[in-house]
Amino acid sequence: MTFRRLVVACTALLALLVLAGWPVYVHPQVDSPEPADAVVVLGGEPYARFHYGIDLAESGYAPQVVLSNSVGPDDVRMQQICDGDYSVKVSCFLPDPYSTKGEAEEIATLAAENDWHHIIVVTYIPHLSRARYIVEQCFSGRVTMVANPTSQNVAEWAWSYVYQTAGYLKAALDSECTPARTP
């Protein structure tokens, strides 16, 4: 194969991958918030998404917010968010393992303990479809997926494609959900 044909083949493959991922990573199904039993904010890029989830609850969508502590137990700013003064109940947890699956397993445990039937899950756009897939494996109730408004540059989008695709493969191979602890 000539160099030119190799370049054309690689370019075509890349274009195919981008097109295949477009509805999953760039324009996934985003739900409109509706009243729920709780807002659960998944970990990731710190801080802004936590405040967005709290704002949703304080706007009347849920009486409580549960934040996945993505920055660790010793992060002062996260401690301030978790211990803040809000008009709704706010609690935080460290997922074990630290992954979307660990978060989903904790959601299942909390749902059983608190009799949740509908939750709003907050994450960011490229993670939305995969998070929905994993959370719905663990939580049998209604899941409304919303995205924290964020922007990404081209390099971040490229990384999101790679990272989320690897995450989907991992989720497909490890689909059994085990609640974090017995309620």
C-alpha cells in the first residue's frame, strides 16, 4: 500500500469514528429536569458540576443532593461544598471503586435506603450516554440525565472520545452491579 493510500485509509477511518461517536459523545440524549427524589452529581471535573446539581435541587427539582467526591476526602474546597449551608439536604460520598460503576453502586444503595424511585443524574456531555448505561444497570427506578453546561476544546473532545469508548468497553465486560453496601 502506498503512503497516499495509507493516509486516505486512516483519514477515512478517523472520520468514521468521529461520525459514529457524534450522537453518543457530542449530542447524546439529554433529558429535561423534572421533579425527582434526589439529584446525584457524578464526579469528574471538580466544583462547577457540584454547584449546578445543588442549584437544580434548590430550584425545586429535588429535596436532596448527593455529590460524588471526585477530588478526595482531604480537598478543602470539596469539604466546603459538602458542608455548605443550603436550602436542601446535601451529602457527599467517596465511590468505591472510584469509577462510574462505583458511583452507580452507591446510588443503588442510597436509593434502597431512601426509597428513591426517580433521580436526576448530573454529569458532562461526553460522559452522559455511558453514565446512563451504567446507572440504569444498578438503579431500577427512573433516571433523568442532565448535563452540566461546560465547553471543551478539540484536544479535550478527542480525549473524551478515547476515554469514553474505553469506558464503554469496560462497562460491557463488567456489567454486574453490586450495591456498595447492604441497606
